[in-house]
Amino acid sequence: RTVPILFVNGERVPHRLASKARPNQTLLSFLRDVMHLKGSKLGCAEGGCGACTVMISKGTGDEIKHYSVNACLMPALAADGCHITT
């Protein structure tokens, strides 16, 4: 598979947008620049301030685990198969 499968705020990201995710792109950059979701902010760009925090939900077997991540540090492609809540 060459295009990641991403879900943002309960909706699957369309193929034309998901295909714009790049290996050197942060999740924050993808959300703000590609998805045009401006709620998560770039503050310190080091993960200390929490302005970019999003929730990642991932199914593991028969349960769903939720994690908070700093979107300014997480690669966009690392969210493949996950649900992202801003």
C-alpha cells in the first residue's frame, strides 16, 4: 500500500488528501497544511507546551487504546491506520 489510511475527527481522510502525507512531514503539518484544521497549534516545536496535542486511537485486538501525542513531533505516516481527534 502506498497511501496511508487515516481517520480524522471521525471521518476517513479522502485518498487525494492522504496521498499528500510525506515521510518527512509531521502530523501537525499534515493536519494544518493539508487538512486545513487549524485548531492544533505550533507552540514550542519541542513537545513541551502541549499546544499541538491530539488524541490517537488505535485498535489492538478487541480493545481500543487512546494516546495523547505531540503532533509537532509525530511523523504523519506513523498515524497510518489510526483515528486522530483534534
